Amino acid sequence: MIELKSSALVLSHAQSLVKFQVWPLNHKLNYTGWLENFDARDEELAKHLLSKFIYFSEDLVDQSLRAAFNSISNVLWSRSTDLKNHEKTWREFMNTCLVTFPTGENPSPADSGYSFARKCRDRLRIDESHLKEPRAVLQILDQGANLPIVFVDDFVGSGEQFTKTWDRLYTLDSGKRVSFRSIVGQRSSVDIYYVNVAAHSTGIERVTRDCPSVTMLSSNILTEEHSAVSAESRIWSPGHLEDGKNFIQRASAKISLTKEDGSQEDWRGFHALGLTVGFSHGIPDASLPIFFSERNNWTPLMTRSE
């Protein structure tokens, strides 16, 4: 049998996390309701998996975003030949940079990118006039401006959303159709940064490979060790990975998720990353669906978005 923390210890730990507001005081993390999804056979395994869930509170999200954004200063420092004026260089950067965000095929004001751009205004004091949608940034670059661009995001899983934004063709006011790749390819002097709260190594590798002109800066890096289904998983004790995976697969079948194709229907999560992570504003689809699904009257630990 898999070695697990005692049931009482896991629940006591969860209650302490709420008490000290590491987990929210409200019911955003419904751990008691979530545990009721499981029968006696899987109850202990579910509690063990719960104990490995990583939650980024709003305060931690803000701190991580600020740290990642401010690390651009270190990049500028490493490139500078005039270290005495570094503070001036940083001040100029903050006053001139354009802040934008990756989007899906059909951008929505509800997308996390919009809220993270606003966080740059509220937490980093970036002037609101510098917060732009991707098309507006391309419009400015196409007119010859040579301003640094900062993409901001909460989580990078596979890196797919960013690379698609990078390659997507936008129609400008002139009728010209351009992408970030085409503009930056012609304007190598434009500095592009991708700042995020957390990123999986898969996404980092993809963005670095497919968008080499982008400097990626992440406050928290997740690897295969953070996956509940990877051969390198540290979530399960040595020798018990298969017990854990079989448990997740059984639970996923209850919500009609049985595919293994890396799609949104994959029981291991999007791109089969199998993560156990959530943010104050929602949980990424790269996390295990049994954490957020509401299918078949399943009670989620967290909902997909707020």
C-alpha cells in the first residue's frame, strides 16, 4: 500500500493553511466538498494528492509578478556598459515600455492577460496609457517606434498560447497584416520580454526555441517533478507512482475523461502536464481536471476562473 500522510494530519494541515490565509478564508478552495467525491477505496489517496496542491494566493501572485517584472532590471544591467547610470536606464525603461499579453484565438476581456496588465498599473505603477492589446502594440511598432515590449501572464504551461500570439497575423489600420514575428524580424533592436508568475519547463523550452528574440522571466518554475503523472513525479513516494496514476485515472473516468491525447479531454490535463497548481483567480487547464471539473455532479476543488 502507498505510504500516505495520516488523514487527520492532512485535514489539520488544510485547516491551518486557511487559518493563516495561505489558502483563502472563503470557499474558493472547497477541499471538504472535493474530498466527498471519492469513495472509501480512494479517500486516502485523494487526501494525499490534496496535500500536494500548490495554491498561489493573490498576495503571492502580486509579489511573484513584481519580482519577475523587476528582474528585467538585471537583464538591462548585464547588457549595460554604463553601470553608473543603471538607475536612470531602469527609470527610462519603466516610463517607455509597452505592456501587453498573449491571447487566445478569440480574445475576451475576461482573459487573465487583461487583469495582469492592470496589475502592472496598480502594483508597478506603469502608466495606463502604456497598457496595450497586442494589435495596438504592433500598430505602434509598425509606425517606427523603438520601445521595449513586456508581455505579462499568470501561468505558462505548454507555451502554446504565447507562440500562437507571436505568430498570429493582425490587420493594422493601414490594411497591412503583420505578426510580432514579422515585425521583430525586421526590427532586431526591439527588446521583447515575457514576464510571468509561474511557468512549466515545457513552456519555457517551447518559447525559448520558437521565439528566440524573447527574453522569458518566470518567478516560479515547475518541472516534471511537479506532475502527478510524470515518471519523474515527486508527488508520490518512491515506487508508488503507478498507484497514484491509477487512482487519478479512476477518478477521471467518473467525470468521463479517459482520453490520452493531450487535449482538453485528457484525464492528465492539457498537454498531459498533470499539475497540481492553482491561482487566486482560477486554475489552469494544465492541472489535473479532477481538481476543477464540474461534470457529472463532480464537486471541484477550484473552479476554472472567477
